[in-house]
Amino acid sequence: MNDELYMTRALELATLGRGFVSPNPLVGCVIVHDDRMGPRIIGEGWHQRYGEAHAEVNAVRSVQAEDAHLLPESTVYVTLEPCSHFGKTPPCADLLIDKHVRRVVVCNDDPNPLVAGRGLAKLREAGITVETGILLEKGRELNRRFFIQMEQQRPYIILKWAESADGFISGPGGRPVAISGPLAQRLVHRWRTEEPAIMVGTNTARMDNPRLNVRLWNGPDPTRIVIDKAGQLSPSLHVFDGSQPTLCYTYQPARTEDKTTFIQLSEQEALLPQLMADLHKRGIQSAFVEGGATLLTSLLDTGLWDETRVFRSPMVLQEGVKAPPVQGRLVSREQVGNDELSVYRAQ
């Protein structure tokens, strides 16, 4: 059989869970039966929502009753190693063993210490043929947030800003300026639905008074992350309106007000590593950072970033706050309305 063809389909299915399964990885599964008539997909599934059934379970459930007897003669394609432990759901490795599937083809091993090869070992011990590494790099790209979370013990960080044609991110003194066009703004709101958290610094929270929610797209609002070291931000700002979960990192005493949790950090240690460690502990897999220049530059300078998305507008400002210098490797460039979108990845 064409393993890459069916793994490609499993990877496509996995993307359907984006924005709904974090901090779990995106996982897709395809079940293929092959006989003298040729291969045929008899089941498909993906992990649809955190805490609910995994991809393998949904794929098995999708098999029609008249095809259930074909499972012992079938190959299961799954984008990530089947889990071997009891979490919010039973182990998927046990399910595949119970169904007596003949062969399991896996894209990526699971770096989660709770799995880390145990799922594959269980399958092999049960006599199931196991193959791994099919479309390995595509699988890592799909689940780059999950791999960063597991391997670096921090969220995957996406920086975003819009800059004028002459390289300014805002007006004089940080005055807000609508730099990008309506199509870019709509795309940004779609991006907000795809990450579990969105982060801003003190100046952006004060000067822009953003809501940091989703209004121009259909999807879940992210958890808001605000940095306010000195506790100087007004409680009347939108970020403290209690409309969605908010984490505020500060040097002031910890407290909770409505949906806002104030987390006290140590003034004796660097702020950003502490913040990243706390987000990891809270299970926040990725964060979308929407400025401003001080926070963006700090993340770039400390290497605590993974991806940068920059809109360049034809607008000319002539003065204002300069945009951070881009770093990393250019991976794509496209036109979004009148704006040019460039995406960079850390080396």
C-alpha cells in the first residue's frame, strides 16, 4: 500500500482539530483494508476536542457495522504514537490491540513522558506490525506547538505585528494607528481562534486598550495574558473586564478577581523565563503575541519565540515607534489585501 498517501490523509484530518484540542496534539487516523480488490479506507477520525475521544477511537467508531470484521486485516495510519496511559480517555494502544488490527503505521513518536515509546512497545508486544517515521517532518510541522511544549517546557510563541512601509509599528509616543487593512485584521482574528492564549505588554494594554477577543471570525476566545510588573494598569481597561479568562503577570501580590488571575513573579529573576515556566505549568501550549514593540523585542532578544508574522502596509507614517528588526528564516510571503504578509521561523 501507499503509506505516504494514507498518512497524508491522516495529517489532513488532524488539522480539523486546530483551536479545539490544545494542550493535546493534533492527531488524525485512517483505517485501510487491503484485499484482492485493492486498498479501501473503511474508517477515518481525528481528535476533535480536548478531553474527548482520540483520533483512533473516532476512526474505529466510524467503521460501518458490515466492515467491522475487516479490522483484523487492516492497517491503521495515525499521525502520533497511540497513547498507552489512562488520562481523560482510555489508552488508544489498548483499543487497537482489542480490535486485533494487523498493522499500525505512525508518523511521529510521542515525546510526552507518559507515552514516549510505550504505546509502540505495547502494540509490538501484542504481535502487531508497527512502522514509524512516515512523513516525519510533516508531522513535526503540524504539531510544532506540541513538540516545543514537550521538548522545551514552554509554549510555542508566535509574534505578530503590522508595520508601515517606512518601518513604524505605531505613531509618536506609541499612539495607536490602524496600519493593516480589513482583510489582515480579519485574518488576525482567525489566528486568535487557533491559539489558546494571546499576550500583550503593559504599554499596549494601556495605549490601545484592546479587548483581545474574537469578533471578526467564528471561534473560541483565547485566554488573555497581560504583563503589568508595577501594577500600574487601570482596572477599567478591557483586559480586566471579566469577559474571558485573563492572566496578569506582576511583581505585586497574587490575587484573583472574577476571571482575572494576578500571578506574582520574583523581581530577582528574569521575567520572561518565569512567565514561560508558569504558562507551561498551566498547560498553555501556545501564545499569540500582539505587541507592542518592547515586549516583541524582549522576546526576540531572549530567543523565546518560534514564529513571526509581519504585515507590511503601503502606508507611510514618517515618525513613531520603530518596528523590531525581523529575525529567523523566511518561510512564506503573500499578499493579504493591500498588505504583504511575511512569516519567519526561528533558526
